[in-house]
Amino acid sequence: MSRINNIRELRAEIVRLKKISDEQKQQLRDDVKEIGESLKPSNLFFSFLSSVTGIRMDKNEFLKDGIAYGISLLIQRYILKSERKIEAKIYEWVDTIFIKVKDFMNRHTDPSSRREERKDTAGESGT
């Protein structure tokens, strides 16, 4: 700090010190307000969870993460249900295709020739 030589410098120094004093008062108010906020039960709960789990939990982030997790869970369940429906449809289609192919083969194949084939294969395996 420099030496004050006249009244004008004294007034300027008083204004400067008042400004510093006001800034410090505001900082103290903010600190007290922050301490009060940290002592609220909800904040104590989140602080406790953070210290136990080691995961930084902020009230707003906790809510956002909870909503995101809930939406993710709903989407997974919807996809799982859709997957099951699609799987059932595919099995249905495949079964239908095999039945149609089998019916087609049965209609276009002579039964006596099939009996002959069975006899030939049975005769070969018996020898």
C-alpha cells in the first residue's frame, strides 16, 4: 500500500476498500448459503450415497440418470417383446414353408416310386 498524500487519494482509497469489503461480504453470504444448502436432508442423502458408492451424485444428475435409466429399461422391454413376436412369426413362416414344400413334394412324387426307394435303401442296408 502506498502512502496517502491528500484528501482525494484518501477518498479513492476509502472507495476501493469499501468495494473490497462489499465483495468479501458477498463472498461470506454465498459461503453461508452454500453451507446451508449442503446441510439440507436431501443433499446430505446424496452426499452419503456419493461417499458410499464412490460415484459423484448431484441431485440434478441423479434425476437425469434415473430418467435415462427408466427410458432405457422401457425401450429394452419393448424391444424384447417385439423380438419375441418377430421370432414367433419367423418360426410360423418357416413351418408354413416346410409344410408347403412337403405337400408339394408329396403331390408331385409317385407313391409307388417312394416305396421302391425305401425298399432299395432297406435292401442295401440289410446286406
